[in-house]
Amino acid sequence: MDSDRGRLPMAATWKEWRRLRAVELHDEGWTQVSIAKALGVTEAAVSQWLRLARDGGQVALLSRSRHGQAARLTEEQLVLLAAFLELGARAFGFSEELWTCPRIARVIEQEFGIVYHPDHVRRLMHRLDWSYQKPIVRASGRDDAFISDWLERRWPAIKRKPKRRAE
């Protein structure tokens, strides 16, 4: 076995191999420019990899786990949340039966003391096989009778008339 190979960490992906290879080539006396050309990367990437290896050893060039933050609600709390949602939005003081992400986030904070950003509530709802709702936003001065009349009488009349071209 090659002595250099024995001290190198084992690369799990081609990206790790490329970073480790850059350090190997540098140790053999290659310039950053030639390493970048040989590996098909930028000189800045090579510089960054060499700095990482210098500061944290070659282990710093290996990929790290990308697991997100642990779930903040327990399984029991998720079951309770589903039960709360079954009760309806009015049971929690909302004016209409509409579960929006900000409302669900507010209930989670009130009932469990855990703050969720409304954008992240969507993931929870998906996990519980629930769908959140988006309220239909309408103008306060909307005249439904006028709109209906326009759609039924005016629009068809406008649509039917062909445009005449000037000859």
C-alpha cells in the first residue's frame, strides 16, 4: 500500500476525491493554476480547499451531513395538533373556519409554547396529511351584482362584435 494513500481519508464521492486530490497535488509541488486546470475547477476553489485542509486537516474536505434541525414538536404533540385542527378555527377564536399557516402557527405557539414560522407550518401540515387554506382576497368595495351583470350581458356583447378594419 502506498504510504501517502494510508494517511488520506477515504473519499465517498467524486467531489470529496477531487478536493483530496487537489491537496495531494499541492503536496507534490503543483501550482494552484495547474491543479485547477487538471481538476476542471477554478483557482478560487483550489485555494479554498487548500485553506480548509491547512486549518482543519484533510478531514475538513469531506462532506458533512446535511440533516436539518430536529423536529420541535413531538409525535404526541403532532397528534394533539391534528385533534386541535379537527375542532375548527373558530374553537381557537378565529372569525371564520379557515386554517391558514399563520393561524396554525399561532395555535402551536399558544398550545405548545413552540414558535414556528408560518412558512414552515406547510411541512407539518403535509406530514399530518392536512392541507392549509389560503383566504380569497377580495376588494371591500366589490359589487358582485355588477360583476355578474357585466359577465353575463356586457362581455358577450363586446366579444361578439367583430372589429372593422379601415380600408
